[in-house]
Amino acid sequence: MNVRTLTPMPEEISSVPSTRELAVTIRSFNAFYGDLQALKDINLEVPERQVTAFIGPSGCGKSTLLKWINRMNDMVLNAHANGELILGKQDVLSRQTDVVDLRRRVGMVFQKPNPFPKSIFDNVAFGAKLHFKISKSELDQLVEWALRKAALWDEVKDRLKQSALGLSGGQQQRLCIARAIAVGPEVMLMDEPCSALDPGSTTRIEDLIFELAKQFTIIIVTHNLQQAARCSDRTAFFYEGKIVEAGETNQLFTRPAQKRTEDYVTGKFG
Amino acid sequence: MAGMNVESNPQELILSEFRLRSPGAARFHQSLVVTVLIGCALISILTTIGTIVMLIYESSGFFLNEQIEIGKFLTDTRWTIGQTQGEIRYGIWPLLSGTFRITGIALLFALPTGLITAIYLSEYAPKKVRAVLKPALEVLAGIPTVVLGFFAVTFLTPYLLAPLGDFKPFNAASAGIAVGILCLPLVTSLAEDALQAVPRSLREGAYGLGSTRFEVTIKVVLPAALSGIVSAFLLALARAVGETMVVALAAGSTPTFTLDPREPSQTMTGFIVETINSESVVPGTLSYYSIYAVAAVLFLITMLITIIGQIIRNRYREVYQ
Amino acid sequence: MSQIPDQLKHDSAGRNERRSRKSNSFAVICLLISGLVIVILVTLLTTILTKGAGSLNWNFLTSVHVENQPELSGIWQALVGSMVICLICGLFALPVGIGTAIYLEEFKPKQRTMRRFQGLVQLNINNLAGIPSIVYGILGVTAFVYMFGLFDRIQVNQIPEYEMGAEYFYQVNTISNRRQGIQGRFVSFPAKDPSQPTFEINEPIEVTDGGGQSFMLNVIADDLPMPTDPELLERTVRRGTVASRFARYQASHFHLPLGKSILAAGLTLALVILPIIIIASQEAIRAVPNSLREAAFGMGATRWQVVRGTVLPSALPGIMTGAILSMSRAVGEAAPIIAVMGGILGTTRGLSNLMDASPVLPVTIYKWSSHQNVAYENLAAGAIIVLLVFLLLMNSVAIWIRYHFERKQGAF
């Protein structure tokens, strides 16, 4: 089957209600690892202060796209990309783009919780110290604020000076979220943030994502379709390096426009 | 989505009120650091360049001296530089043969012993034996070479070798054995690494065919680990050739051209340390330049061995990766 | 062995038993040969302990080598020398070694030329590790002691071209007259032109005596009669008396070329262990999980901020373990030190600045065990025990760090 015929025109699938500003705009985007093309002709609009989920089978390119939004792929030796990827008004792919500043504006949470082997306080303060000229009392205030936002403050307020490695897996992941929040990002990228967690911790993180979306734009990559259905506003379905379908989560899960999307969300493959 | 755990309205912070650090400053800082780091890396390059330039420049003071013919340096079988009387003879062979006599004895002892110990540790040893053997090897590896030289003079020569025959107080055999003891932990640990690198599946395959442990070890594991073991041997060889203090103490200071292990045997390293330590040697004299000539030969030999060892090791790495 | 022929008649059962017996006897041979390691170690330590235990006492630890008086000789200077040299070596080799390792592991460049440069450095480091330490020794002689002849060589009675922290004085003895019981005394005055080894006194000059008192030194002509007042005699020299130069060195004394100094020896040892430190640090840095780097990069840290904030703190225990182990290698090295400082057993002044030479433990052991007076052999064994204890202490610190680290990082 020719996959190209399945790809609808960009306007049809990803136009966003005009009341919201666009946080990320992607047009005719292609990404490569060496000669291998990982993403083909991606067109997508991510509205601000909503949760957008990327779903699709392994190796479909959803994580690759995520890692291009904050240029984490710069570190992969032979990774390159072309097309348009715009954050707010800034061209992400441009050579002039300062990745340090870009990554302050685009926070990231990884698959496995990866707190630094430092104290809880120092973990949250790490990014703030990098980016802000900030006094000690302001830093205290900021750390408390970020930990409250990540719903972790009550659990750790008495042991801020203890090692972050002593926390449970779910707490560690919320700490990583707090760490990302503490530099005040516009967009937060989450790369399967719950895949290493137990169901209880997963629920707490999902609640947190929902709450955070009031303030931040969130893009979440997930293998877990229920998770996408539960906590995202919009969903993009990736298959073999292309976006097959993107739109309101409700619609995509209940009345998918494409056969392949339907097959995937109903569990016929993936 | 009810039942949120988030606190009721944490006090809002406006992060944009914080003054941003300029990313340019961090980048400038980084470029300074990188410059310093490259400077550090350059020091090791400079060490090599310095060594090569020094050896070429200073040994040219020897080879270009009108008293010296390079042909005789390479063919003559007597070396008298550093001795006070008599005509000057400067054939490298006595020193070269001294080095290889002692190296030969050392490897004759260290290679089989080290290899068998490695096989035992890798294929046979129960946990309890391992727990004794491994630290013992580590302690042995950490013993300074001057201590082994002392051991050769005060124990090996008088108590082990003297009863066996007419060994001189300073002789090639005791120095050779002491250098062998020095190489033993090195051979063992490198050979064990090579044996451990043989994939488990290969062993399982052979056991599955009903082989005994001995057969698996000799017919499957050893051949598979061969290149790693050879490179371990070469590293031990380079170490033995370059060893100085043991031979300076135990092998005597007479350059001899013989195969007799009971005779004294000055090596290249022994000559260098002995000559450089004597008060009479000052820059500009023939003995001073001869140090660099011998050191250049020593450097070439060890470099060659190291490079061959590395080529072999890199090849065997490719096999299992 | 009588059952063998019986079983040979049989099928593979006999063969199999022989095969397994062969396997078992091979295991026994292996065990016996491996046991040699233990035998060697025990013999070595017993030899040293029996020879050296007798010479270990407080006096041995606190006194200095005395030629031909083994019973008065000790290792104090050698012990101090070994510690100082270890310190110099570490101060230089640690930053450079760790810096090189960080550069090679964390700053992998994208441009082809810089990648080639890094490959060259890496290859070079592996080769440096194979160079015999005595070759480093003569490199030390050439590069540090004589500094490639860039400066005039330090010779007897000549002061170095570039020098600091040294004060030069001339010293002279005032008139003495044995018949009158006048002894004269030493007085000194600062040298205006230190390059001259002697100074002829022709005019009165301000001098200082041993008690620190200053006064004018009288000068009388040869043909004039001597004054009789002993007070005055003590402050008088004959015209043309020659004063000789001497130097007082401050702790900051430094000169170029470095000469046969402990600094030159320490720097040489640093070159010896540099490749070992680099390789050990590289391994420690490689062991830091990549997720930590990703996390820091994801927050917008620059590469150096990633290294300083996350990679180094995590790798530091491993780096320190490797560093201590290679420093203990440096403490046991004798050959390069003999080349650079000479095989000295003791100095009259002891170690007062970095330009002094000093005995160290391994060199002392070498010189004592090759001493004509066999009585020094037991002292050498005693010095070996001290050296081994010193190494044991260093290694325990390394093991403690490793243990502490493993427990702390257990959560990974």
C-alpha cells in the first residue's frame, strides 16, 4: 500500500481553532540520520497551553520529532533536518538559533527519571542557576514554587538537602518535571514520561500533566493509547516517518478519518 | 480528572522577572575552558615530540662523533663505554643481548605461569580461591620494581640459584626471574580479560556437544582468545624490555655477549641508569651522548612492540563487537 | 591404575573417563601453578620482613643516612622527599590528566580535522603508556634539568641566569692572631654583584656579625702595624682580604634551568604517570550514565556546564581512585628519579625549597641494597617495609573511596 496516499493535506488535519496562539509550527519538515530519512514531510501545528500527544508504533519517528523541537538531536553525530520548525516566532533549525536559550524555552522530561546525584534542592536549582541572575532567597522561592507546581513539595519539603536518588521512581520523575518547570519553559516535551513507572505513579503524573497544561504547552510522546486519550487535547498519529492523522484527541480516537489510524487505535497493529 | 494532588494555588512566580544570564557569556566561558583542555591534551603530544626530538638530536652527538662508525655500533660485540680504561668499543650487541637474555628468561617464566593462572581464574577457579588469588595478584602488581630487585639479590641468587650451580653474585637468571615476577600479574590480568571476552555462547556450544572443561578451554576458548593473549604477551615483553631497577640491582654492570644465564648481564636500561648516575658524565662527553644512543634503540624497540600489540588488540576487539 | 586396560576394551565409556580424568588433572595442575603467585608473594614478604624488621625503630624513621655508620642511618629525608615528590607529581599530573580525559571524552568535535587531532592524542596516550620510565628519566634530564640548553647550564661557582628567592652575601673572617689568642670572627655583607664568587675588601664596609649586629668593618693597610685593642681587632681586616660568596635561599627559591631539583624530578614523574591518569579518568568519565548528560543538556546547559555540573561530580570518585593508584606507582618509581636528581642518600640542609635535591625511598632502597657495606642491606629491607606501608595507606584510601562511591551511587 502506498503510504503517501494516506497523508491528507496539512490544512485538513492540523488547523487549530483560531482562538489559541500557536506554540510550535512545523511545515514540510524532513529529518535524517545520515542517509536514512526518519521523518518525511511533517506538517503540524501545536497550540499553546494544551497537551498534544504523539502516538504511533516504535520507530515511527515521534521521538525524533520531539528531539528536534529542542535540538537535542544536535548531539547525534550525523543527524540533520530541513523544512520549517518554528517555536513562537523563532526558527528552531536556523544556524543563528542559540540552543542554550532554546532549551531554556523548551523543557524536556525523559523516559527514565534521571535526577542528578545531588540534593533535591540542587536538582531543581540546577537550571535556574544556569539561566538566571538570582539571589539566594529568590532561588529558595523558585524551588518551592517549582516543587509545588510538580505536586512534590509536601513530600520533600523536610528533606530538600537529601539526595534525590533516595526518592521513589514516581517522585524522581516529578522532580525531573519540577526541574524543567524551574527555568520557566514555554513548551515542555515529555518523552514517554511514564514508561518506567508503576500505575499509581503514572496516574499522578497524568493528573500533573493535565494541571500543568493550564500554564504550559505540553507535547507528550507515548506508547500508551489510553494515556493519550486520557490526558491530551490533541493527538498526532505517526507511522513510518509520516503523520497519518492529527486532530482533536476525541475525534481521532472515536471517528478517525484514516483506516490506518483506526486500525492502530483499535489495536489491530502497533 | 478530579482529585488533583496539586496544592491549591501555589503562590505564582513570574519567571520573566528574573534577569537572564547571557548565553554568550556561558559560551565564551566554555571556549576558554576548551582552550585550556586542548592545552592539556597538547602536553601529551609535546611529551612524545620532545622525546623523539631529544633522542634524535642528542644521539646525533654520538653517531656523528668522528670516533664513531655506525657500522661498528650495529655489528661489534663489545661495549666498553662507561668503563675507565682500555680502548673504546661501542657495539650495541652486548647491551641488546643482555636485554633480550633477561627478557627471555622473564617471559619463559611469566608467560606460561601467567597464562595458566589466567585460564584457571577464568575457567576453573571457585569463588573462594579467586578471593585469595585476585588480591594476591593485585598486591604483586603494586610492588615497586626496586623491591623485586632487592628480592633478586637477597633471596633468588643466594637461596634459589646458588645451590643449582656456579651463579655469579650478579647474574642474568635471578634478574630474569625477578622481571618475570613483575610481568606475571600483567600477563595474568590481560590474558584473563581476553579469555573473559570470549562469548558465553561459544562455550555453551562446546559443552552442549559433550566436551569436558579441559577440551572446551583448550580447543575452543584459547583459540578464540588467541589474539588477545598475544597482545598481552607483547605488552609484557615491552614491560620487560623497559624494566630498569631490577636489572640495575641484580644483573650486574658488565656488558657481556654470552648466552650463559649464570654470567652478569648489563642491559640497555641498566647501562643508561648506571651511566647517567655516575658523577663523571656531563653534557658534551661521548659517554653522555651514548646514553641517548642507547635510549633511542630502547625507545624504538618498545615503541615497535607497543604498536604491534595495539594493532593485534584492535583487531580482536572488532571480532566481538 | 590396574583398571585402565579393562576399560580400554570397552566402548566410549573408558574413553570418556579418560577424558574427564585428563580434564580434572589439568585443573589440579592449573591450581598448583596458580598457587605459585601466593608462594612468591609470601616468600617475598617473608624475606623483607625477616631482614628488615630488626632495623625498624624510632631512630631509623627520624635520622638521616650517615656514610659507613648503618646503625646511625635512617630514612627521614627519604620519607619527606617521597611525600613532597608525590605532591608535586599529583599537583601537575592530576589537572593535566583529568583535563585531557575530559577533552577526549566530552568534547568530541564535529569537524574532521579536530577529530583527527583527538584520534592522534588518543593513539599517542596509548603509546606513551608503553615507554620505559628510564626514557622519561632522560627526557626529564634534558627537558627539566638542562631545559634543552635554552639557559646557561648551572655550573659550580656560577649562579643561574634566571633566579629568584636567593640572597647572596660575602663572608670574611676578621683578623686573627693565634699568639695573642685572638680568634677573629665571621662577618658578612650583602653582595652587590652576586655573579662574582669573591670580593676583595679595600675600603671600610658595613657588615653584620653572627649575632645580627651591624658595624663598620675597618680596613688597615698591609704595612701598618696591627692595633692592639682586641675590640678593635675584631672589627678589622687587612686591605685586600678576599671575602667569599655564599647564598641564603628562601622557601620560594626558584631558578631556570631547574637543575637537579626535586621539582624537576616531580615533573618527570608526572610525565610518567600522566598516560595512566588519563586512561583511568577516561574510564571513569565513560562510566557516567548518558541520561545525566541528556538531562543537563535538556535544561539548556552548555557542554562545559554539563561537564562541571553533572559529569565531573559523578566521575570524581572513579577519577580519584585511578589517580591515587597511579600516584602510588609514582611513589615506587626509582629509575627516572636517579636520572634526574642522581642517586643521593642525604643532603646536609635537608629539603628547604623546591630547588633542592632530596633522597626518596625507592632510590634509598636502591643505593642501600647496592652499597659495599652489606650492613646497609637490612636497612634497605627496613626502608622497603616503610615504603610498602606508605603504598598500603594510599591504596586503602583508594579502596575506601571506591567503597563509599559504590554505596552512594547504588540507586542507579
